[in-house]
Amino acid sequence: MFKNIFLFELKYRKARAANYIYFAIMFLLCFLAVTTDVVQIGGAVGQVKENAPIVIGQMIAIMGFFMTLISSAIMGVAVLRDFEHNTEAILFSTPIKKFHYLMGRFWGSYVVLLLVAASLPIAFMLGDLWPMREADRLLPFNLATYWQPYFIFVVPNMFFTGAIFFASGALSRKSIVIYTQGILLLVLYIGTSSLLRDLEQKEIAALCDPFGVRAFSFYTQYWTPGERNSLQIPLDGYILYNRLLWMGVGIVILIINHFAFSFNVVRSSVFRPRAVKDEALRIKPEETKIPVAQQFANLSTHIGQLVKLTLFYFKMVFKEIPFIAIVISGILLLFVNAINLNELFGTSSYPTTYTILGLLSGFNLFFLIIAVLYSGELVWKERAVNLNLIIDAMPMPDFIALISKFLGMLLVYIVLIAGLIVAGMLVQISYGYYNFELGIYIGTLYTETLAFLVLYTMLSMFIHVMVNNKFLGFAVAVAFFILVSFFGQIGLEHPLFQFGSGSLGTYSDMNVYGHFVTPFSWFQVYWFAFVVLLFGIAVVFSSRGSEDVISMRWKAGKLRLSKQLVTLIVCAVAVFLSSGFYIYYNTNVVNRYTNKDGREGLQVDYEKTLKKYEFIAQLRITDVNLKVDLYPSKRDYSAEGYFILKNKTNEPISDIHIQENALNYIKTEKLEFNRKFGVKEKFDRFKYTIYQLAEPLQPGDSVQMNFKTSFVTNGFTDNNASTTSVIYNGTFFNNTYLPSLGYNENYEMSDDNDRKEKKLPEKERMMERNDPRGLSQSLFGDDADHVRFEIVLSTDKDQLAIAPGYLQKSWEEKDRKYFQYKMDAPMCNFFSIISARYEVKRDKWNDVNLEIYYHKGHEYNLDKMMEGMKDALNYYTKHFSPYQYRQVRIMEFPRYATFAQSFANTIPFSEGIGFIAKIDDPDKDIDYVYYVTAHEVAHQWWGHQVMEAGVKGNAMLSESMSQYSALMVLKHKFTPEIIERYLKYELDRYLSGRAGERKKEQPLELVEGQGYIHYQKASLIFFALQDYISEDSVNAAFRRFNQTWRFKDAPYPTSADLLKEIRKVTPDSLQYLIKDMFETITLFENKTDSAFYKEKSKNEFEVTVYASAEKLRADSTGIETPIAINDWIDVGVYGKNKAGKDSLLYLKKHKITQKQNQFKILVKAKPRKAGIDPLHKLIDRHSNDNTKGLVAKR
Amino acid sequence: MQLIIQNLSKTYSNGVQALKDVSLTINKGMFGLLGPNGAGKSSLMRTIATLQEADSGSISLGNIDVLTQKEEVRKILGYLPQEFGVYPKIDAVTLLDHLAVLKGISNKGERKGLVEALLHKTNLWNARNKNLGGYSGGMKQRFGIAQALIANPKLIIVDEPTAGLDPAERNRFLNLLSEIGENTIVILSTHIVEDVKELCTDMAIINKGQVLYKGSPLDAIAEVEGKVWTKTIEKAELESYRQNFRIISERLIGGRPVISVLSHEQPEGGFTRTAADLEDVYFTHIFGNTQKEVAA
């Protein structure tokens, strides 16, 4: 019997066209994803090959997730179709067994589903064999690459989702349940992904994900590029557990389904039928007289009709079960995401309104689904329920039907947004934050969000009217979105072509909506006119009555072209064209517009034309004297002043190469020298000019360069050319906005794949460590060594303007404020200019003035910053060298960028990282405000006192040394647990960072601008180093390094110079550490295999630990080779302290010389757990298995 | 007021010619449109109800050009399509009120009275607060009738209105229609001959898009009076009779076939002359040989 039903199911499905369509769609999506850029699903990065097992695996896993939709379509109807086609009565009266019926249907459908899903591996396989692919980006063909992920991910996923949909279809007997089920699965999925962000729950997230994608990424997260190219996806570890778990859930669902499914056709209702009240009054229809009611057809009647219909459709949408399900899912998701707001190191931010708005933007996807789904549903509503002929014969104007549906949707959005605002405020309240800024909520959601919804709703209604087929309408709407995203790739990058373009940008408490409002408004006018035009056309063509053919609809539609409608359409066209022209005038005429090809072409030409000048001998700046007038309200400034340029070479120099900043806003109005000179060559496209002095400048001689440049904002630009550096409140730019000397290597294309496409040679990221050209220039470039600095700043009256140096005087003149700053000693050629409306907090450390310039309302963490500055100054002056300045100033700048940066005694600090951080529990939360402050203050030593050479490894000197310095300040302030937690984050970020390396991983001493190395790995390395050789020794090395190089001009020190000092303080027995930590990429695989203890007496316990230790060395792609181990590694035993927390009973370094080890340790209190390297001082990819709980043994 | 249809033709995009040069003049009172399924009744009615375009021809209602002044027609139109649905999650009062608003009854009080009266009239009052999704076929049909009567329409078009009604409801509805038909144009399409005979002052028979007959039912009956012969035969004989005679109808009485034949004289022994009724006319036009006479 089972066999018959099973075979019948296969036969039945074979004849269904839908299954072939599903197959074709998935096949095409996958095939296009690997052979073209049209479809993008995951993909390879940097050195990872395009058909590496992990890449194919990821794509199959992601597409397998979308297979859920098909799974619901195929599995859901397996039993349901008997109810829908009313064949259940016939079927259930035959003598088939329930088990055979259900299993036959299930397995039959499941096999069909798997055949459809086989489209994924087949498409990827054929795609990779496609002759157009670039052979050097592919690995040799391997069948397992395609089919292993299919069996690991797709087969179990289809089983699990299939079981759910099968059961829900069979039990509910309603197709609507299947749709909502799909959405709930989506939520569960997104829910696990937001849980994953918090590090400690990665294992749980890996298990929770029913699709196994999380388990997969968890398992492979630290795979290096080399491993990504060579390892197949294993059915192992969390991937295996995850698969078993969810297959098990699927089986349980099938069992439940078996017992819950009833063969009865009529089910006993859950609810008791309501007793029908008999009307006391007997009505006699014959005697009823139909009263006369007056019929109107005037404007007020039509308005009444419009209002009534609008409300009617609004209510209708709100009654839809899938709609409610989507909304609830979206809100649930918001609350889940609200648990960890804006995290950094696991520490949350204050729930300021813009943070909440970021959170609420997570709902946009749901909004889009609602807009597309329900605008279509409403257009089709009457026809779907077959009421259209009655409604269409009603005497109302033609436009009312469509407009009321639009307005109904609009009302839905307005109400949903109000709901979101309430939800946002609830989140704020739950965090104990009561500064509700309703204006910002309304200002963002009822403008940007609502505009996007209006545009998409009108567009989607237009599509549905014109296509005049519900399902095709949805398909065309989706196809349109894909098409539009494809516009950019065929060169239509201009926002005038990007449907719905124009954004309000980032909201900042400091700059509010800033200058984004004007372009945003114009783009909205433009697009709104566009959709109104479409809507007008839709009114003409909308089907009223039974005509479907377009020519007939046009025949009927012509009659609708009333004066008003024609006026509307003409106006829409006029507004669309004129706003389009106005935008074009602003972006392309007043400002210069470039597309990606244009920008890249410029980069390529720049390199090809001017690269030859990169290393020619140039003068160096020795004095900077500026007068900068800032006009924040106009977003302009003018900078006038001079540089003194000195010939520090041994040859006379006559050519002076000047590179102006490439930004279009910046124009050089004047540039001259105080000696006789001429222009030798001018490259206007590159804003590059070669001046020639009439008389060459002799070695040691100087020349004064007078210049005036201005930054002028005219109109508005498209996003690519937009700048957030000169703004209404919170202007922040640095000396790169001024003319600079010589070729600027930063303007080149950096990505090797892009370069290859443009036929440029591969590019080294930095110069070799012994390159004399590199040694002669500091990390701040080759324009200068140290400079004398003086500046007069002026700005609007309500702002403060700040630059490095000591305030000499400030005054007001002609309604403007002036500030004169001067540095009393030479500083590095790196300075910032800042202007904003500030509050100031002042304090003193010894005789150093401490100042924080902050935005009113952002007082939360000022004390932590002050404390950070003081503790940092204390530690660094004590251990390294005296502080060279008499002030430290922190100034807040808007959150368009999120970093802090150290200029001489001046530290701009983003609004987005420290000022609104919320450190609740000092025992648990990492106080990154304090930490970042300490790091930036450390740069006053490492970077400003000692400038390093601009060669490989340079960041180890400024960034890594600052990491270490700040970490030591942290170590003396907080508990070891916090430090351990911090290091765990650093370990995770280092391992993830190297997994995503695009070119090659460098050892620390040769780091080339790789943040995951010079920040994250350096934290780990230096912390371990001071643990091995003592903090004092490391500090001594730093101190000597500082003494040797402090305030020196070229040649500059390199990482080798620091390592020389570190070697001196490292005992012979530990010299190997320097090779492991700095010169190579060394990893450990430490694991406690088993551990137990024996109670010898009341306060004597013997702990036995069996631990394995491996030492590995990785090459630049991450391929590892084991090497002999001969290392000192911690072994530790934990007990519990009085507070019930883990505390170390024993921690000591043991010399380890082999893989398998046994340790016997005597402790005096009851031990709880023990292990090898329990504090994670060494870099270990599986840090969770280092310790194990102890069992008692007799 | 008179509804004048002239030379109306319509061919669908799939090639089916739904209306072929249809011309009719319809006066106040009940007008019956008889024809088998697929004859073009609904196409004609939809065209009059402004819901479908014609390829050629014209329709005028008094001074109104129906094909272009749709808005004017809709103001005085009550239309019940052959098949229709309802919003399932809404009750009868709400939807009827909703439709009354669309009809232009803007006074709230008047609308309430009207809706209540219509629900009484169609015997839906007891079910007025029930969701329409739970209505039986007959109840739904009655609801359709109720909505067609909103705002005293001058032109009522009802397409197969009695389908799905039980005999009592059918009677009540037909009475209601004839009551209204006294000063209104009511066009009733049906394939049930009885409906037309009982109610209509005028009628037309159409098949395959063509008008086969127009006139009053009584005239139609008179045309065949005395020419209808019937005979009770055996089942086995049926085939040979079919070949030898132009049978206009076959029915079973007591399990034996009774055939009718149109003829001036007794066609054969055993045939008896029968009083003609409208059904004979109908079948005559649909299957019979008098087509040419009538069309001419």
C-alpha cells in the first residue's frame, strides 16, 4: 500500500509543471550567480578561489535556505490538496491505512523536493565547468565540493522544513498556515543570527539554527584562506550535532502528525457552536417597503466614498492573518535585537533615539514585504473574491478605487510607524532611558521610511494594473527590484536612475540631519512625481469590468481622461522633468559627477602618468602658518598661509611637485613662492602641478610657499561625491585638505583583483623594512619631518574652533570668533581643524590641562574619559618618558565616522563610539571608553614622541605599542576577569580577521596596515610577552626605545629597532618567544583531554591533568605545519572562592616538550576545574577546550 | 425611457464571437433574455452594465450613450452578475452599507434605513451580523439581489438571479421584481423558461451571440400553437426518431421518453397535438428548423 501511494505521488508530481519551474528558477539563480555578476550570493574574497569548497558550501547553504519556500509549496500541499480539491471524502473512505497514506505522501513529496533541490549542486557544477570562467581563480574540479554540502545541508533541511510544512498542512487543512509558518522560520533564523553576535553564545546559536548555516560558519570561522581552498566541509562537530538535532525534530514532528491526524472528514470543532437566537420579531419581507434614499454624485459624496473605502481597505489589511504574522515577527525581531544595542566588546550603547532608529530600520525588510504583498493583494482584492463586477458597476469615479487602496496602505504604514515609535520608546524605557526625542522619530520615520513605502506601493500598484495578472504582477515587481540593482552595473549609476534614491543619511545628535535634507527632498519630489505619473497611467488602464486585454482597457481608459486626470499627469511629468533637471544641474553641472568607471579610470591614469615621480627628491615642510576661516553655515572655508620648504637633501632642487586634494570642492586660488618661479607642467585632471624655481634651491636652503585654497559647497552632489567633513556643526578635517608635496600613492587602486582587471601590476602594500626611501620618511608621509605650527582659526560666533597647539588668544570680530593656536615645539606634520558648538569640561593632571569638548547632552562618559587621560598620563610618564605637552584635549565629532584619532595634544573622538557607550556593570562590561582614551593618549608617545618609518611593520610601533600601553593601564584598573574577557574578544577578532585576509597574513613585525594584526594580535602578543618576561622588562624595553628615538627626524626607527630592545630584556630561555610572537605566525592547539582529583586529606588534593599541546606555524595563506614543541605553558587549577566564583588555586608555567602530557599538582582547597593555558595567553583556535571540570577519583 | 441596442457585436481575444449584430429595443417592464449557457446573455448584459466594451454598435438609454457615458448609466443601474463573491470576513450590514456609500447614498440615516429595509426584503435580517463567508448559496444570492436594489435603480440587470434559490425564495424574488418592473427596465436573463413566461412582457431568445427571436412570450406561443405534437416512445426507438424527425424536445415521463415535434400536420401515427408552451418555442428556436423564418 505504501509503495502504491508513494509511486502515485511521484507520478502525480511528475505531471506538475510547477516542479520544473522551481527547478529552473533555482538552477538559473545558482548558475547566474557563479557565471555572471547579475545574481550575487556570497562568493569568494581575495585569495580564496571561486569554487573553493567553503564558497560553494556557503552558496548551497544560503540557497538551501531559500529552498524553504519551495519546500512549503511542495510539502505543504501533499495532504492539503485532498482537502482543497474536496477529494478527501472519496479517499478516506477507501481502506488505506493512515500510516501508509501519510508516509507515502510524505516520502513521495520529499523525493520530489530533493530532486528539485538537486538544481543547486548541478547548477554550481555546470557553472564552474563553464568555459568563460577565469581558470586562475578556480580550483581543479572536485565532485565532492558540490555534493557534500548538498547532503550535509540541503537534504536534512528539506527533511526538517518538509516535516513541518507537511504536518501543518495536514493538521490545519489551511494553506494560510503554511505561509505564516514560513515567516516564523525566517524569524527564528534571523533571531539566532542576532544572538550569535554575542560571542559567548556562538555554540548555542550554532545549534539553534535549523538550517545549519550558523553551525557551518561557526565551524569554519577561523579557517584561513589556505584552508578554505583545501578543506572539504566536514560532517563533524557542531555541524553534525546541528544536523542530528534538527533531523530529530523533523522525526518528532512526523510522529506527532501521525497521532494528531484524523481520517475523519468533519472534525469536531474546538469551539462550541454559538446558540442562534431566534428573532422575536417575525419579519414579513412582502410587507417591507424600501424607503427612498437620496443619491448624490457631488464632490463631497466622492470624498466621503474615498474616506470610507480608505478606512475599509485599511481595516481589511489589518485583518489579514499573514499581515499580522509579518508584523508580529518584525516586532519580535526588533525586541530580540534590542537586547544588545550597538555593541562593541559586548558593551552596549545608551539607547539614544538614533540608536533606536537604527534598530527600527531592521523592520524595513518587513515593510518592503508588506508593501509589495499587500499593494498587490488590494489591487486584486475584488477580483480575488469575485466581487469586482458589482463594485465596478457602482457609480463612483474611476480613480477612487485605486486611490483608496493606496490611501488604505498609506494609513497602514502610518499606523505601523506609530506602533514602531511606541516599540522604540518601550525599548528606551526598558533601558531606563527617558529622553524621548519624538521629533527625531517622526523626522526620520515619517519622511525617509514613509517616502520609500509610498514609492514602492505606487510602483507595485502600477505594475499590478499593467501586468493584470496577480502572480505575474508579483514576479514583475520582484524582477524590477533585481533589474534596478543591476542598473548600476551597466553604467546607470547616477541616482536619477536608481529608483527611490535619496537618503536622509546618518543622523547625528551634533549635526542633526545636516545638509542631507535638501538633496533628500529633491529626490523625493522627483521620485514622487514619477510614481504619480505611473499612478495616473494606472488609473487609465485599471481594469473595470470584465475586460482584460490591454487594447480594450485603453478603449475604456480613454473615456477616463478627464481634464483633472490629464492635468495631474501633465503636472507629474512637468515636476518629474523639472526636478530631474534641477538634480542633474546640481550633481552634474554645479558639481562634477563621476561614475565608478570614471573614478577608476582616473586612478589608473594617475598612476600611469605620475607614478614615475613617486620617489623624486622633494623639499620638506618645516613651518606651517595658516589662517583658516570656517563658514559652517555655508559649508565653506578658506585657508590661507604659508609653508616653509627646506631642501634637506644633498642635491640642489628646482622642481616642486604640488598635489592638490582631489575633492572637487577644494580649489587652489593662489600658490606662489617667494623666489622666482614658473610652472613647468600642469596636470589639471589630477590637480597636480610641477613648479620650477628659476634658481635651484641649494641643500639646506629654504623657500616660502604662499597659498590660498578654498572649500566651496555649491548646491548638492550625489552620494559618491558627498562629504561630511565640512558641515553645519562638527566640521573635522585634517592637513590632507591642504596642498601636499609630490605623488600621492594613496590615490592608486589597491585591490589586486581590480588592478588586474585594469592591467596594472600587483602592488605591494608597503615598502620593505630596509628600504632607504621608507626609512627616510615617517608614518605621516614624506612631506615633512617635524614642523613648527601656528594657526588662526575663525568660525561662526556660536562655535568653537580647535587645532593642535596652545590657545594664544581668542577674540570676536564682525560677528565671528577667532582663535589663535601655536605649538611651542616642533610637531609631526599631522593636524586637525575642528569647529562645532561645544560644551567644555576641564580638569588638571599635575600641570597638564585636560579638556573635553562635547555636545550638550552627551555627558554620560566624561568622567571615564577624564579618568582615562589621568591614569594613562600617570602610567606612561612613570614607565616610558615625560609627557611633552601641557594639555590633552578630546573633542567630539559627528558619527559619520566612528574612530578616535590622536593629533598632537588633540584627540578627536567620534560621537558614535565613546560618548554614548553604556557601561553598566564594571565587573562585566568592558569599559572601552576608558580604554580608547588610554590608547589615544598613548599615541602621544608612540607616534608623536617617536615617529616610525613608513615601512612594513610600522604599525607595530605606533598602534601595537599603544595597544600594549592602554592594556597595562586597563590591567591596573580592572579585574583579571575583565582583561580575560577583553583578550577573548581580541582573539576572536584576530582569528576572524586572518580568515578574511585578502592578500597575505604577515607576522607582527612586518604588518602592513592589517588592523587584525597590529591591534588584535598585538594585544594578545604583548599581553603574553609581559606575562612571560614581566611588565617591568617590557616597559624597560619601551623606555629605551623611546630614549633612543624620541623627537628624531629621519632616518626613522622600524620594528627591528624595538625588537632589539625587547631581546635585551628577554632571558635566554625565553628568546624563542620573539620568533614565535613577532617573526612568525605561530599557533597552539592546547587541550585538556581528561582531568580528575584525589582527596588525600582534608586540605590536600592531588589533581591529575592529561593535556595535549601542539605548536603550529602558518604561512601567509594560513596553511599550517606542526613544529616541535619546547615551550613554557601555563597549567592551572581552579577552585571556588567565597563568592562562589572561579579562583585560581594554582598557576605555573611548565616546560612542555611533547604532545601528550600528564601533570600532577597538589592543591590545598577543593579543586573544580583544571587545564592547560587556562587564561588563553597563547593563540589557540579552540580556546574553549583548554580547561575541563574535575571529577573525583578514589 | 427606452433601452435601444443597435448592431452590437463583440469578439473576444480568443476568437469567440460573443455577440453578432444584436439589435433590441427594451421598454419599461420586465424583459426576459432566454438562451442556453454560453449563448452570449452575460456578455450582452455586461456590456449594458458598462463592464465590457463593444467592438461595434451602440446602446442608448434615454439620452444616455451607454458605451461612453458610463458614469451616468451606473448612477441608475442595479446589477446582479451571474456569479459573484463577497468579502468573506465582513457581515451583510457592513457590506451593504459600504455598497450604499459607493452608490452615492451619503446621508447616514437614510442609508441605515435603506440597508435595514433591503435586508428585511430579502429575508436576510436574521443573518445580518453573520460573516458573509458563512452564507449558503441561496443567502448569498439574496444578498446579491439586495445590493442590486440599492438606490431605486431605473435599469436593473439580473443575470440568472433564481439560480440556487429554493421555490419559495424564487417566488418571493420574482414577485419583488415584477413589483419593481412596473416603472423600471428590468432585464432578466435565465435559462429557465418558466421565469420568463410568468413575468415578462417582452423577451428575446439568443444563441451563439445572435438574437433568434424577439417579441412577447404570448406572441411566441401563438406562433407555434397547434403545431406541437408529442409521442411517448420506447427508449430503443429514440435513435430512429431522432433521425427521421426534427425533435424539438425530449423528456422522460414515468421513465419513458416523450418527444415533441413541430409540424403542421400529424407527423406519424401515435403523435398527439399538445397545447404549446414557451418551452416549445424556446426549443424550437434553439434546435428547431424555424430559425430562418424568425431571423428573417
